[in-house]
Amino acid sequence: MKNSADECQNMSQIRAEIDRLDSELISLFAERWTYINRAAEIKKPIGLAARIESRVEEVAGNVIAHAKTNGLAPSTYETMWRHLMESAIAHEEDLMETEENAK
């Protein structure tokens, strides 16, 4: 059962909601990863690198703006997303290399 933070009356309810949100976040990250996989498939044949610096900066800027809009610390979420992007780029590079080695 979903409760808003204000509706929670004890730590057990708070923890249940945090656990629910963590599960939802992981599901969203898993969905995001399907797009990372597809990006590698599309980039390789057209000669695009896994790292496109202008896109990295665009995503970082988007995250900063979204954090500000939601009253969150922009630098915290920028740091998190830069780590996420580095992981995604490394994964794309691995996929692209594996595809190249399979030929």
C-alpha cells in the first residue's frame, strides 16, 4: 500500500515506502539499460563512439535542471548521474568491442 511521507505514522511505514521506491528506481534503471544496449547496437554500424561528450554534458545539464526543479541538491545528482553515465559508456564500449571480436 502506497503512503505519502505525511501519511506514514512510524518508521516501519517509512522503511516500507523507501523500499518500494528503491524497487521502482531499480526497475527504471533496468529499463534505461535497455536503451543503452540499443544505443550500442545503433552506434557501432554508423561509426559513432560510445562516448559523445556533448551528449554527456547535455544529460548532466538535464539532471541539474531536474534536481533544481524538484528542490534537490544539483551537485549530488550530477555526481550520481556522471557515475551512471560512465558505467553506461563502459558497457557500450564492451558491447561494441564484443560485437567487433565476434566478426
